[in-house]
Amino acid sequence: MDIAAMSIAMNQAQVKQEASIAVLKKAINEQQVDSNEMIKMLEQSMQPHLGSSIDIKG
């Protein structure tokens, strides 16, 4: 294999790797946003007065 072809192959591999990393970073960022939104939703849905007292009359 000549040097030019090897250089092209290495550059293509590097571009593929960089693209894969960029997609992975985007996916991680989306998951972080989704998890933060879910945490906010759960915090808003909590009702602190529930479970604070028990009716024991029979």
C-alpha cells in the first residue's frame, strides 16, 4: 500500500471516529436533559402532606 492511500485510509478512519464521538456526546447530552426534566417532574408531583398522618379510627 502506498503512503498516499494509507494516509487517506487513516484520515477516513479518524473522521468516522470523530463522527461517532460527536453522536455519542449528543446522545449523552440528550439523556442528561431528559433525566433532569424527569427529576423536575417528579419533584413537582410530590405532595409532602401525604403520608404524614394515619387515620387509626375503626
